[in-house]
Amino acid sequence: MPAVGMDGADHLLSKIEDAQYVANTISAWASRYIKQETATQPPSVKKGEISVSEGNHKFLREISSDNHQWLAVLERVEVLAGRPS
């Protein structure tokens, strides 16, 4: 993989312009390998309520409130008969 020069930047990317440059460079590189998915409209949720739905029919859950959206990954736990987990 080719190297990217960061003349004048410190290792913490303290300057916002350095951090933005690195973020844009990584984004451009990763876009070659990551499949873009079209964004779906979050469900309409009344204030004070929460909506939870399956994201990929496996372990991903989409959680929405009236003004926030989250993704949660549930870990699979297998329990064998007769053995404590």
C-alpha cells in the first residue's frame, strides 16, 4: 500500500485540517472496498417511544427514537443442553 505524506502534522493530528485530510484520504481509499448501501428512512416514532427492528435478520438491531437512531449488534450465545453457559 502506498504511503501518504503528512508534512508538518503531529502523530495526534492536533490540527483540524490535518485530521480532515487524513479522514478524507482514508475514506477515499476505503470506498474502493466498501459496498455503498442506500440509506433507509428511519421509522416514524412518537416522542417518548422507541422502535426496535431487525437490521439483517441475524444479529443487527436498528433502534430508533423520535430524534436518534442506533445500531446494536447482539452476540450469539449458544447453550448446550445439560451444560451451564
